[in-house]
Amino acid sequence: MNNTTLENSIREEAARAIAVIKEKEADEIRKLNEDYALKINDFRKKSETETQTRIDQELSRLENRAILERRKLTLTSVEQFISRMVDEVMKEIRSNPLYGQFILNSIGSIVNQVPAGVEVRLNKDDLVLEKEILATTGAQSRSNSVIIKEDPKIKWGGCLVLDEAGSRIFNNTMERIYFRKSLLIRQKVMSLLTDHSRDENNPNFPEVKI
């Protein structure tokens, strides 16, 4: 084998070796690109999933907040409705002829239990009953006084009687009477409103304005 043949053989062998190396490099680069693409895709999917989860959480939180706010608004409206209704009822009660007798009977019953002096507190509009109260309680013949005063805290009516000796307080105000029944009144109102809500689509159901 001459030198030229040997050199050609070496070149060919080297070329084959280089081709094999280049092919391996190309395979490795392709695999790296594929791995990189898979990782990028996985990262994208993971990011999308995490982002969607966070969005869903925030939407759920906003929805719950909206529901809570609607409930608060509903309860506020109901409370305002109850307040207006109670005010109207109390005005009607005060205009009833039996209201004055209720005051006199309440005070008379309390004074009979108190041997000492008493202080009667009334709404300013009920001070017109002063003479009748004194007559009913027999203030002129009592050894201890019956004092009648205005109480600005009594807005709806009724009476508050203080036992001067025993430091007892007899609360027969309309506010106190309402307080004892307030839970029952609210339950009744809510029941009526719920029934109205169920039947509001019924064309024969009368409209109730709140």
C-alpha cells in the first residue's frame, strides 16, 4: 500500500468517525430539545393549572362575599321594615282610647305594691294623664308622695315606676314590652316575607311593598 492509498484510507476513516460523532451530537441535541420542550410544556401546564386554581379561589371568595353582602342587605332591609312597622303600630296603640287606661292600670297596680314614695316616668305626651294618675293612686291620701316626671328615653309610651325606698324599678314601657316579644315578631315577619317570596310569581298573590 503506497502512501497515497494510506492517506486516502485515513481520511475516509476520519470522515466516517466525524460523521458518526456529528450524528451522535445531532441526536443528543434533538433529545435535549425534546426534553426542553417537554419541560416547557409541563411548566406551562402547571402554571396554567395553578393560575386557574387561584382564579377559581378568588372567584369563589368574591361569590361568597357577594352572597354575604346580599344577606346583610336583606337583613338590613328587614330590620328597617320591622322598625317602621313597629313605629306605626305604636302610634296606633297610643291613639287607642284604651291606651290611657292601660297607663292608669299599670301605675295603679305597681303603686299598690309599694308602700313608700314612688317616681312615675312617662313620655312627654302622656303627662296629660297626671291628674288621673294622682287620683287613681290616691296620692292625696298617701303618706308618701307620687312624683310624675317626663322621661325622654321613653319614646313609645308606657310607664317606668321607681320605688324610692326599695330602689326597685317597674318597667312597663312599650319598649320593654316590645323587647320581650321582639324575637317572636321578627320570626313572624321573616315567615311572612318568606311566604311572599315563594308566592311572588303567583299573579293572584297581592303585592306587598317593603
